[in-house]
Amino acid sequence: MYETVDEYLNKLSNAEAYTKLSVEERQKAVFTAEELLKDHFPTKAMPVRAIALQVLYTLEGESEEFSKYKRHGVKAFATKGLSIQFEGSGISPDVINIINPNKAFVGSLI
């Protein structure tokens, strides 16, 4: 699966967070995204595009360093001049829409 996801990500123009990684780090990122998606969705419904977009979503979250708080169940975080509230499951909204396209979400038309 790595090779296919890697090929897809290398074609995207907004994948710098991924393309700057070493091959070993890329393999780990793809594996981690795929495993996370397996926890939430049936394996047969795992398009390459969904895994690729989840890789980017995860890398973007990790670069901002707030992901570790979210993974540990922190719902809100505040410091001088900054207040953050976390929502969602750690799954990219785009991935959710790809895998479950008929589900309505907040702000979606039914």
C-alpha cells in the first residue's frame, strides 16, 4: 500500500510536509494513517486517496504540536492570549466524506 500512497502524494502540490520526509519516515506516516483509519472504517472501504489525505492531515497536526494534546483526550487548552478547543476524532473531515459520502455533517445540506 505504501508505494501507491507515496505515488499519489508525490503528485499533489500541497504535500511538502510529506515529501520532505525520509523514505523511512514516509513509510511510518503511511502505516500510521492506514492503521488509524482501520480503527474507524471497514478495511474494504479504504481508498488510496483517503489514506493519502489522512497522512497530510496527521502531518499538519503534528507540525503544530497540538495533536499530542488531542490524542491524550484534552478537550480545551488555554495559555496567555491563546485558547483552543478540540473537536473531532483525529480523522480528516475530507477522509470522512470520501469514505461515508452520504452522511450529513454540521454545515452540510441534507
